[in-house]
Amino acid sequence: MKLHPFLPAIPGSSCPRAAIFLSGSGSNAEEILKRMAADASAGHPVSFEVAALVTDAPETSRARELARQYQLPLVEEDIRKFYHARGETRVSIATPRGLEVREEWTNVLRQKLAPHGIAFGIFAGFVPLTNLTDDFPCLNVHPGDLTYRQNGERHLVGLHEIPIERAILAGLDYLRSSVILATRVVSGGGGMDAGPLLGISSPMPMEFSSNQLEEFRKVAAARPAKRPVGGFHDALEEFASAQQDRLKVAGDWVVFYPVVRDFAADRFYYDEATGQLHFRAGADRFLPIETVQYSSDGSRELIFAADDEQLSEDVQ
């Protein structure tokens, strides 16, 4: 067995430099920056530094505000203007031309990022899929429990409220946020939630009656095949959206920063032959895991594969 860290060592650097990517309100980015500042003020070790904020929506996101507040360099490349300047009316990778434009846009972003010495990326509400994942590892937070499977496949995948809706329709009474390593872009965006699962939040209870579940399933069955622009605006979507707002605080804000901190501290490894995820629980102690559960009290629990004799273990 030959283990490798997901975060490659950079010669001459003891503290990896990260870029935080955001497209909208920046609440996840702000939470990470706040917790970094709090750790530094309390004298706790901070395992990485933020070298830049990055946005695809400079006019509508909070990237400029956060960059000023935290005195960080800002990298901007407006994706809508980029597509429109090339004759595309939609910002999409669903067509070969759309994917080609996305690669062109990524190359421009790549050039702008080059001077900042980025070791890894943090996708904190970043909408565009991008093959910057080929340049350095990128962590992404997802509003779904990616340990939950149906027919052997991750079931709570997709964009917008889809993962939450799937959890509801499956009859689950809880939600979790997951942090994964983002994978490279393919036409149509398939497989975007298939990367290694580094962490999950502890479960957030979700309450609805059996009668509500029956109604939600009827609503889902009556929907058109294609999601309308702006969403369905039905009872299922409204309920899912409300749960997603709760999950941001009870899930994203619980799991994202500690996973980033552990990732930068070189605690996640993989087996070169099998791709198996490992957690470095000590100087020479590497444990094969499915993922790590992070709780609001700051504790970690290693989650082992279902066929392992040991199903979980608390670690410091």
C-alpha cells in the first residue's frame, strides 16, 4: 500500500495558500474567514492562509465587500459577460461550444490566479463548473448526505434544491452537508458530486408528516420533465428551500471549515492502487475510512466502511 496526500507539498512553503471562490452572498466564505480570524486571535494554529478571493459575478456577489473587509486580493472574471462576448446567450456547458467557452474562461481565470501561488481551492458557493480542478485540489460543500446510497450509487446529488428534495422523497428525517473534492468538468456536468468524500456534518433533523410526504411525492410526479427557469415554485421546492437555508447553518458552517483546516494540515491521504481514503490520526497512524463526521462541538468521528469491523472512532 502506497499512500499519498491529496494536497501536494510545495517546496519552500510551510503554510498552503488557498483561494476562496464565491458567486453570491458569500456566507460560507465569510464563515471560513471569520473562523480563521477567531482561531488566530485565540492563538490556535491556522493551517492555511487565504491568498485571494475569486468570483465569476463581480457585480452581484459580495466578493468585493469581503475582499475589502478582510484585505484580500480579488480575482474577477465575469462569466456572463465572457459568454455573451462570444455570441452565447446561455452560460452553459450542455453543448460542445458551451464547454469550449468554459475552457476559454477557465484559462483566463487560470492566468489571473497564477501570481498568487494557490495550493488548493475552496468552492464556497461557486456556481460555474471549472477544470481548475486539474491545477490544484478544490474542496466543495454540497447540501446532501453523500454517504446515503441507492443501488450502490450516491443518491442525494444534483444542483439547487435537488439533493434536499431527494432526501425528502426518500422519506429521510435528517439532512447533512458533505465536503468533497471537486472533479473535472465533462459535457453536461455529469459526475460532479462523485469526488472523494472528506467530511459530513452531524445530522440535522427534518420534520414532516406522512401525509405531507405523500403530497410531496404527488407534486414531484406531476412536474414537467424539464425544470423551468427559476424553479418549479411548488410546495416541494418551497419546503426543500427552507430546509436548505437551515442546513447552511447546521451543516455547511459545521463541516466546511474544519475539513478545510484538516485538509491543509495534511490529514487526508489516498491509496495509490485503490483510491481508498485514509485519515492521518497520528504521526504514523493512517486509517482507511469512508469519511469523517464533524459536529458543532468541534469533535470528529471517523466513519469506517460498512464491512469494516470498526464502524467509527472519535479522534482529536
